[in-house]
Amino acid sequence: MKVHMTKPDYDAIVVGAGMVGAAIAYGLAGRGRKILVLDGADADFRAAKANFGLVWVQGKGYGNPAYQRLSRDAAQLWPAFAAELTEETGICLDYENKGGVNFCLGESELGARALRLSQWRRQLPECAPCAEMLDRVALEKLLPGARLGPDVSGASFSAMDGHVNPLRLLAALHKGLVSRGAALLGNHAVEGIDPLPAGGFSLRAGSRRFDAAQFVIAAGLGSAALGPMVGLDVPLRPQRGQILVTERLAPVLPLPASGIRQTGEGTVMIGVTQEEVGFDCGTTSAAAASMSSRAIRILPDLARARLIRQWACLRIMTPDGCPVYAESAIHPGAWIALCHSGVTLASFHATSLASSLSDSMLHSDLNFFHHGRFHVS
């Protein structure tokens, strides 16, 4: 249902300028809408700070066919999305979609991975298989020049997978949404939301108020406080992910992998942990040791590389790990968009989702992602 105001300041306000909010705002601005993006402080919890940069399909949505289908669709949108964003902003995203691997150490891991992917593929029997298992011989042919450790027994491979520089992606989305006419205000964390009698909403950020016909909450973990103000109560929890990065190296890995990838600058990113530690953004030596040990078992040459940085950030996790896209039932025009896979789904957020929000109606394929699924006994 569309809402109407006499003289709204904006057609839509996007709350949050992280990977999700920036992609949505970029897409909405490209549809001729007058858009405002309100963002918090640099010190806020930001999942984008620790994003690994994978555009990933294989295994995504295990146990949730709708999420698997969404990930497939997003990956297919990525080449055109990346080309458009690069052309508009002049920012090279270092995007590659030559495929990706998930290394297995030992026959037990290889067998478990094969079983999991077999079950995952059966979730969508109507879709062509997009992942396959490779033994060590086939894997070495796929990765010429990569010296694999003796424990590597094989890997899964998907031609749909790829990677991108996540910081450049976020910078390009910010530049792109502004060049399309949207306004971006940092240090303007939204503290209050008031539905207006004539329709639309007034959002309070500090001493200022901004009115719009509709708005989208895409504030990551901050969405837990804002959503209930308009009947969008979504259960969220933080999950810590730690990452290591090495000095720049000669090419050692031609394709990205789950937990290890070489960037366009030559550094190698190693990660990522999945830790249930609340809002603790600290790093630990135990995590560094565990991640380094596995990486060296896969690529022994990394043992000679210097680690130059370790950091951590918090993912946005729903109870089932799947995204949430919904409109408020009691305040039409108030929307929420949440996920922990902001890079993979950026292409979808900037295109299909932005189009749906512009039309004030989500496609029926997104019905599963309504937060009401968490409130069923």
C-alpha cells in the first residue's frame, strides 16, 4: 500500500549506510526517487568493516531453499551490477567471477562436504547443479601454480562464485548514490520514528527531523532498537568474525576460497571465525593461531608470509541465518532489510529489491523472508 503526504522532504529515507543500506539507496536513487540516507558514527558496530569480500553461492542457504535461490539470483546479477557501478563511479571493484573453492583437509572432510552439497542441491531440483566435488588431482589442474599442502584431499567448486574488494564496493555505492542525487548524512543516527497523521513518517536524528513518505531500516544490529517503533520486531544477535591479512605476496591462489583469498593487491585474507561472544569486537591469539594453522595446511608457502593485521567485527544474525525483508503491518511504508551476506546480495538489493521498494510491494518470491516466521509457535 502506498502512503501519501502533502509535502514530504523525501520520497524515502534509508536508515543505515552500510553494505545493505547503501545498495538499496543506490538502487532507489537510480529510479528517480528523492532519497536521504542517515548513517551513524564511524565507531558504530559495522559488519562492512570485516567483510571477507566473497560473492558466494555454494552451500549458501543450506536447509532454506528460498535463500539458496536468492543467492543464485544475486550472483547472476553481479556482472551487470558491477559493470554499471564501475562505469558510474570510476572505482575499480576488483570483481572477479571465475569460480571459487572450498578446500577439504582429509578424506573425512571431503566426504562430509560431498554429502552436504548433495543435500543442498536436492533443495532446488529444478535448478541446474552449480557446484561439484573435485579430488586432489582435479583440484591441482584447476589451480595451476598453487602449491597445496599434503593434507588437502580435494575441494568443492562452483563456477558461480567470485570475490570483490568490499571496501571499494562500499565506497562505490556511496559515491554512486550521491551522484544519482541522493543525500548522505553521517553522524545522524536515528533515535525516534513518528508516523505522521497525514501519512508518512518523521525520523528524529539528534536535534533534527526528516520527513518522508516511506523509509527503510537497514541499520544492521541497530535495527533491533528501531524496528519495534513501527511494529518490525526482528530478533537479532551479533556474531563475531575475526580476519587476518598478510603482506603482499606473489600469486599463490588464483581463485577465492571459503576462508582464504588473495586480493587484487596481493595480500592474502585468512578467516573467518564464527563466535557467539555478544558485542565483544576484540581479537584473540587463539583465533589467529587456529586460522593460520588451517591456512598453512592448505597453502604451506603462507608460513613465510608476515601477518600485518588482525581485526574483528560483528555479523548481523537472525535466528535462522537468513535475510529479513518486510513491511510493517501496522505502519505501511515502514520497511526493514537485514542480512549477514551484504556483498553477495548487494546486486539484488540495488536492483530487484530497490525496484520492489519503489513500487511499495515485495515480490511473492520474498514471502519466506518476512520476520513473521520467527513468531510462529
